[in-house]
Amino acid sequence: MSRKFNDEIDPAEVKGRALLDRAFSEMRNGDDTGAIADYTAVIELPKAAPEDVALALINRGGLKAQGGDYQATINDTTEVINLAGAPPHLIAFAFKNRGSSQAALGDLKEAVVDFTATMQAPGVTIETVAEAYIERAKAKNALHDLKGAIADYSEVVTMSGVPTHALARALYGRGQLKDPQDVAMDSPDKSYQAIIDRTLADNRDAAIADYTAVIELEGAPLEESTRARLFRGLARRKKDEAH
């Protein structure tokens, strides 16, 4: 895909913001290769503002993750975390993105550490905190820490000012963990599943309640509300069969 500007921008002569603006435009037009090139130019730009460098690293890392290069994302986000003068809210975002990439590579304990660091970072936004809790809950579940996973989802549910999409994800995720049938779809470990079945046998009503909350949540993403309707129906059927 062709570049969006007629003249090539010389990193030695312009500010990083101009390159960032062009990279944003390229991303919107599906030119990820061009965007990565411009983000790299910002990162290598002499005397570029730390905020511009941090943003370029985060966005370049995000594009690399979309392409499955999680190690490259880890490298970029680590640079942000160690970058002198990087804004605190971008450092928090870098911790979250690094945690997601570590989880994708199966480094779940390291991911939990990074998601925790995200929550504790100065200047972190409520949305980023909520997303970190949700991602940490997924990592804890994969580590067979069922109670910890449910607790993390519950933190999001009880937080003030959480965006609707994050609240819907947390309710749905918690509902899944409280419904043994649904957890079985995600967990190939039969011994872990036996623990879940034994521990949560009486929690199907709680799962149904969480699914219902998603369905009734105004502005909930279509994907979550549709899945919630499906799994609520399945949970109700399993409940009826148990009686």
C-alpha cells in the first residue's frame, strides 16, 4: 500500500509527532508495514521526546503482537518500562501489553507479575486497571488458581467507573468459572476439572446470575451478550437435569 504523504519525512529534520501522525494514518488504512517503519523512525530519532518514543514502542509492539511476534512485543514494552522520562500511564500500559505477550507464550507466572505491576503503576487509568485484572484472571485460571481468578473478575465487577465493555467481560468470565460445564470447554486438565466440579457444584445459580447481568447490561458488546445468552441457556438446562 502506498504511503499517505507525497514527500518522505526525514527523521533528522522533523519532530517525532509528525512521524507518529503518519503512522496512525497508515494503521487506519491497513498499512502495518509503513506504520512499523515510521514507529521505528520515531524510536531512532535523535532527541525525540520520551513520550513519543514510548508511544511508538507500544504501538509497534502491538502491531508485532498482531502478527504473532510476541517476543518482539516483549522487547518493545520492556524498553518503555526502562525508558527515562516515559509517562507513567504509558509505562502501565507497557506492563499490561508485556504481560499479555508473556501469557501468549505460556510464561503465565511472569504475566501475572506484569499484570500486577500494571495495577500498581502511578497514573494508571481505571480502564487499564480493569483490563489488567481480567487478563490476570485468565492467567490465574490457566495456572489452576481458580479462587484467585474469580477474585480478580470480582474486583472489576465491584470497581467504580469501569467501562461497560470491561464490566461485561468480567461478568462473563466470572460466570464461566462458576459454571463447571463451561470451564470444561477451556480446561483440558481433567484433574483440575474434577476440582472445579467438586468446588463449584452449587454455584450454577451464581453463573446464571452473572450471565443475566451481562445480558441486561446496557451497552454490553454483542459478542459477550450473545455468548452469555447461550451459556445461560446451557447452565439452566444442566441445572434442570441435576434435579
